[in-house]
Amino acid sequence: MRNLLERLLGLADEPTDNDDLRLRKRVGVLAGYILVILPLQLPFLGPGLPTAWVVAVSMPLISAANLFVLARTRRFQRYVAVLVLMVLVFAALAEVSLGGLNGSSAAIVFAFLGPVLALLALGPRRGTAWFLAYLAVVLGVIAVDPVLSSRIEPQPYPLRLVWYAANLIIPLALTFAMLRYTDVRRRRAEERSDELLTNAIPATIAARLKRGEKRIAERYPETTILFADLVGFTPWAAQTDPANVVDFLDSLFSRFDELAATHGVEKIKTIGDSYMAVAGAPTARPDHAQAAISFARAMLAEVDNVRRDSSVPLELRVGLASGPVVAGVIGRQRILFDLWGDTVNIASRMESSGVPGRIHVAESTRDQTQDTYSFERRDPVEVKGIGRLTTYLLIGSSGHE
């Protein structure tokens, strides 16, 4: 039933539609279905009135034909224009044929559905144009009302009372229902958009973007950068089914994301089988180096568990460096919170020159954590643009001495 409803509401959907446009289209399609069903009640509300039968027969047929053409052509704006025009015309027709405002029991209220549909389906600009058309129709009906009311006898009071109730309750209830439907779907789309945004960039940065900040660039004086890479991944991936490769990376990196959140470390990005994270940005913390090492140890333990359980012949190589970085949001279509500076370059070099299954750190990280951890000094490593640096291996991580 849910799939059938999705198909019925998605008559005008296109693969390239964004959430807002898809919502507008579905509101318009829903209104079309309502106008197929709603007029069928008119002969029961106004027995013996020829106008009730004219509307009850013609309006559903025109609305159904309009939906059929939409399904074949996907010309949504033309569909909405016909829909709104139909509402305005039939409301005005009811007013005229039943003797004006008093005789028709304010049938013109139904015409208000027209600009509401246009607003929800086409947006504010076109909705405003149709609202002006609605005002023109109302003013026209008011202008001719003295003539109509003097020449056409009003319907009996009980019948007019029924029509008053219908004309006041039904169109306003439909307006409320469509507004509520739109708001619920809009909120769901916003929640999904927020979820995707905070998955792509840190939550604090996402909040600043939603507040309207156009350019986000900061200097963070105290951070620790982490790079991790799966050793042996390329030859293993070449011999493994692509679906299994993607499933493995998705499962492992999702677990890394959970560990990052647990240790208060911010994931920056993944590139292939490499993982980059930072402690101390965008939220500062004095123990950034300790947090990054704790996270790195947890990552190594996770890979050990995976290798033991699945026999995947991979190990993790991790590099860390501490110091200042510049960070900011770049891009418009696919935004990214990224980091730059010598600290990033050194951390990357620590990873690439490291040892599988070990945590390789720069002197800057060793200096901040030597009271907590023990390190093994290595021969100096050449870092492009910086020179030769003394580096260290953390002792005791992942079962290595």
C-alpha cells in the first residue's frame, strides 16, 4: 500500500528533483486527486440543482484528464495552472448560477483553494500571481451580486445552511490539511538535510552555516592530526569482489566513526582506504594529543579484531603530529571542512613513513604525551618543505613492543 501511494503521488517526480521540488509536485498531485473525489458529493448537498450535477460530472473528469496528461508529459507547471484555473472557474460558476453570494452560500470560498495550491506547488512568486487572480474573481462576483440576487430566487434556507457549512468547512479543512502535509514533509526533509550536513562536516560548523555564515575560516593553535592507511589494501581489493570491498570499507570506517565520537575526535574525510581526523578542532581541548593517541590505539585494535575474525590480510598504519592548523569550509556543491598547514603535512608523512600495526608520531606529539606513554625513537624522517625530523613509535600499541 505504501509503495502504491508513493507511485500515485510521484506521477510528476523526476530523478533530478530536489526535496523541495518533489514536495511541491506531490502536493499538486494530491490536490488533483482531491478534486477528482470532492465534487462527487455535490448532488447530495444540493439535490435538484442542475449546477451541482454539472460540477459533479465535469470537474472530476477534467481533473482526472489533467492528471493523466501530467503522467504522460511531466509538465508540472502546466498541470498546476489548469488545476488552479479550474478551481477559480467552477467557484465563480457556482456563485453566478445560484444567485450570488447569498444564494450560493459563499461558494466563492472554494476559490481560495486555487492560490493555496499555486503557493504550495509553484512557490511564492507564482502563488502571488494566482492570489491576485483570486481577488479579481471575488471582486467580479461582488460587482455582479446586486444583479444576480435580484433576478435569481435564493435556495431554501435549510439547503443554504448545508451549503454554508460545506463551503466554510471543506475548503478551509483542505487548506489546513495541505499546509500540514507540506510542513510535515518539509520538516522531514530539513531533518534529513541536517543529518547529511552534520555527517559531512562537524556539527558546530554545520550550525554556523545554517545561521547564514558565508565564509568560515579559523586558526586552531593546538591540535593533533591523525592519518591512517590500510596496508596491503590495493592488492587485496584487486583480487576481491567489488561489493565485498565496499562492504568491508563501509563497515570498518563506520566503526572508526563511532570510535572517533567516543574519543572526542573529529573525522575530517576519507580518501580511498585512508582516514583523516583531528583532535582539538573545531572544538578546542587541552588533551588533544592524548585523545588522538587513544583513538589511534582503538583503531588498531579494531583492525586486529577484523583481521582475526575475517582473515582479511590488512594492517593499519597510523601517523600523528601536533601543532597549529588553519581550517575552513570549501566548496558550494559538495562542501568540505578541511585543514591545512605544516602540522597536516607532518602527520601525513608520519603515516606514510610509519610501520604497519604501529602508531608513528612526530616529536610535537611525543612532547605532549611522554608523561602518559612510552616511545621508541626512530631515525630522522625527511618531510617535504620542512626537512629532517626526529620521530617516534608508540610502545605497546596493538600488541607490539
